[in-house]
Amino acid sequence: MSLLQSYDGRYLRLEDEIYKVLGREAGKPSVLIESGSGDRLALPASDFRTHVSMGNVSDAMEPEFGSRIRTNAETAEIDFRRDVLELTATYRNEGYSWVSALAQVEERFQWEGRHQNLRRQFPKVRTVQLWRNQFMRKGSKALRDQRDLSGNRSDRHDRIFEEIVFDLLEQYYLTSDRMTIQRLCDLAEGLYKKQCTEEGIDPAPHGRKVVETLIASLPHDDVIKARLGSKEGRKRLMQAGRFQAIRAPFDRIEIDSTSADIFVVVGEDGELARPNVTAAIDAATGLIVGLTITLESPTGLTTAVTLREAMTVTPDRFFEVNGITNRHQTHGNPLTVVADQGPENKGEILRRLISSTGIESQLAIPGHPEKKPFIERFFKTFSDFVTQFPGATQTSEIPAKQRTKVAKAEAYISFDDFVRDVQRWRFDVYAKLPRRRIQSVFRTRESPIEVWKRLEQDYFIPEPPSLQDLRDMFYIKKVSRQLHRYGVEVNGIQYSSEQLRYLKKSANVSQVDVWLDPTDIRVIAVINPMSNEAIYVPAKDPDMPAISSDELKRIRKAMKPDPRDEITAKAVLAALIGRHHRKPAGASTPGRKVVEKARAANRDREIHRKSLKEIGVDDSFAENAAVPSIPVSRPKTMAKMTTRKSLE
């Protein structure tokens, strides 16, 4: 009989059957589930995470798979109650009584300044006990209140000197005769000057300050032999301690954005532009868990989409379109996300995504790239890869700003081809590229995919949010509308569904709350006032294009429709042909005008591709649905299930 490492108690929806999740098997990377007839099946842990991502696992110990959109105030309250429960459980395990544990939690909140914006009386023991019982039964939904940040990336040194320093450190690392920093500087300087003479190039800065900067970018504090004062030693030890605390995938995700050092063709007339890249790196393995390449400047939505990719299943269609052979799934729920303080790391969508998933967000100090060494190392590796393409703005021989004219003259790779090549390199090359021991958290020379496969057997990777939960996070604007017999009208567009008409007929509701996704006007979320659950309602006109709320606003301003008239898909499509949805031209130079025109054309193609997709959750993930390792037969008799709603 299999032993459980810990009891789970949730429910799994698999092929129209409801299974109870017993928990993870002790010493095995698998999860035990039990059918209604009592048959137990072993499901691989990776497949179970896939089902969590697809929304097939309930949030708690009741077979409920619904969703509800939260306001900012509700999210703050849920975060407060979750922190109270977690800290109370910690102190209770240390032997504190309920009263003493809550006193310790309240004192810690006051000392750390957490949740000060709530300004409320601290809950009593009985209240926290009720929260705990409800959370065990219904999960995070039960915690809802029922009472109605960019640094300068330019380096002083060149890549040749950097590789020499890292090669020397790698050679003597984990040995008993590590070099002092002065010895390292002398050896690196000699080798660097010799190579510059052989290649006929002028040496870049290569003094002690450069060497100290390179050492500070590494996650370990013992790569050299040095005598440090207590203050400096404590600072380095604390910095290294944060990285040594990383034990499993998704313990720490570093995310950042930059412009690719290449010109690509973005228009039919040969217009050129530099794409922007946003990447998310798993610190434990070094894998790229999220990558977004756009022509627009990075925003909070770009960062949110990249984090969303890290928490969702990669569909087979993605691998096929990009010609990827090394197909692996790497998704989970990050415990900590580290980013800089640029504007792309802020915004309502990003705040909602982070707060709803329970991610701890850390914003690094500006001008300190050593605070996020893994993403900095990735972008240097990415820059080396990009310099191989025609149109690269810099190479190992010619630095940036001196090759711009040559890059524009030789550029011929299209934007779509560039994205396809980068995604193929991400999976087929970078994932198999071994990292130096001095740059690995575990001090081993392994490739990112090798580390992932090894850690996946030893650790239980945090389960990702369901696809439905991630979808709900993009609904950030709330309005109130009149409910008519056909449905509701928002911004001149009518939305209707059978559920909405039934709600009007059965409950006689006249006013409803509506949540809007600013990136797509084709569907809205109407809150059922009876159950507080979301009803996803599509536009009444099925040919409505997938434009954003801002684009619709510009179209309405240009069309000046009668407020009493409905805006049809035919009218919106006519406005798209007339380019009334585009932003007013703001470029002042010929070069910027070309880029602005290319971005607008690329946005039009994106609207066309998105409009061809079916409204709702992306069903392409269903093709990755896992199958139990033990065959399952449908039980002859099913246990009768009743819910609290049916009892009432």
C-alpha cells in the first residue's frame, strides 16, 4: 500500500469523472487520486500540475470549480487573512497557545508594518479559528470578506575580459587554492592584453573595479580568497544567503525587459525596428519560463503576460509553429518574483496578477544589477546569440552605436522569423547549454533542463493557478449596468447569453456589476448578484473584432454614434479599415514615423489573428491533458454528491 507524504483532500475533474486527491506518494514524484468507487490511481506530479493549470482541480476540499472576480479591497482582505493563518500555524507548531500565537502575529505585523492600510481591529481567537475551518473546506474563496518599477545596462568592460575572468574563477573554484582578487586581476589583465594584441583591438577597461563588479554579479560569496571587514563580509554573506536559500524550481523568478541588439524588418516596404524582449528566468534551474517579444515598449501588461506564460501549459501548437524539437513543460506558481523598478513592472493588471496568485514581489534597487544576477546573465547570453544575425547593432569586434548604419543596411530578417528563431533557440539550445559552477545555485555544471529534471524528482513544484483564475485576473475595470431582456449594453455594444437572459427571467434582477477586460471587448464578466459568481457574456454580434477598450474609445470618438444606437461589428470593421482605432501620430522624426507606422500595422495583424480565435479560455491546452498511468474504468455506481446550496 502506498504511503502518503501529506494528505491533500481536493478534487480532480478528469474525463467527466470526479476523483478525490489523496496526496503525494512518499518518495515518489506522483500523486494518488481515488475514484468514487474507491479505486486508487497514481498520477505523475507533472501531469497533476497540468490539470491544476487547466482548472481541473478544485480550490479546496469541496468539488467546486467555479470562479469569482475579486476587487482590490477583497484581495487585500484575503491576503491579510492568509498571512494571519500562516503565521498563526507557525507559532502554534512552536508550542504557543492560540492567544499567545495571535499576540505574536499582531506584534509582528506592527513591527513589519504589514497590512497597515486596513486599519482594523485585530481578529480574536474564535474568528481566526473560523477562518481556518472555512479555508480547509473551500480554500482561498472562503477567506473573502463576507460583510459586503530600470537600471543602466551598459558595461565598462567588454565580453572578452568578462569571459577571461569567469574562466579563471571557474578553474580555481571549489579548490583549496583559490586566488586572491589581486592575483585574479593580474592574471586576467595579462591574458586580456595578449588576446587584444593578437586580435588587433584596443583594450577596454580591465582594472580591479571591473573585476570586483564581475565578482559581485555571481550568486556565491566564496569565489575568491579575501580578507574582509565585518561590515563588508556581513553584506556579502547576506546577499549570498538569499541565493543559497533557493532549493527548488519556482522558488525565485527574475524578470526584466530590454531592447534586442538587432534591426528586423517590420513593414511591407522594408521598415526596420528593434524589438523589445521581456523574459522570466527560474533562478534554481536557469530555464526561461516566460518570454515575450514585441515591437511596443514594455508595459505592465507585457510583464503580466510573461508571468502568465510561466504559470500555464505550453500547447503543442506552439512547438509545431516554431519548429521546436526539445519539448518540455515548465510551469508552476512562483514563490518570489524579482524585478527592477521600471514602469513595465507596475500597473493594475500586474498588481492583480501578483496579489491573486500569492506571489511575493521584490523590486530591486536601481543601479544594482547584482540583486538579480540570473536575468542579467541571461540577457548577456541572449545578446551573444543575437549578434550572429545580420542586422545586429553590435558584435564582439564592433561595439554599440558604431555599427548602426551597417546593421540597417544588412538587416533582412522579418520580425516573425526573428521571434520564431529566438523561441527555437530558447528550447533547443539554451535549455541544453551547461552553466558554469560559479553561476549555478547548486555549484554544479549542468544544463537548465538537466537541473529541472533532477529537481522535479526531489521537490514538489508549486502548483500553478488554473487557466480560469489567470483569465479572471485580466478583468480589472468594474462598472454597473442595467440588465435588459436581451442582456446588457457597455460602451454602445450589446452583450447577450442564455445564462444572462435566464438570470433576468428567474431572479428579476435589474442592475448588475460588470467587469471589463481592457485588452478584448468581445466578452465581459457579469456578476450574478445571487451567487457572486462570474457569468462570461460574449458580444451579441459574433463578428465583433478583438480590439481593446482604448481602441473602441477612439473609434466612438471618430464615429460619433447616436447614444441610442447599437455599435455593430460592421461599423467597427469599417472604422478599422479607416484606421480610426489607431493612436494619433506623435512621432517627430522620419525614423520614428517609420517605426510608428510599422507598429500600427503589426497591431492590425494581431487584431486579425486574435479575432479568428474562439472567445473564452484557450482550449488548445486541452490537447495536453494528462492520462493516468493506471487505466481507469468508469465506476458502475457513483456516490451521490450534495452541496451546501442544494441543502439550502
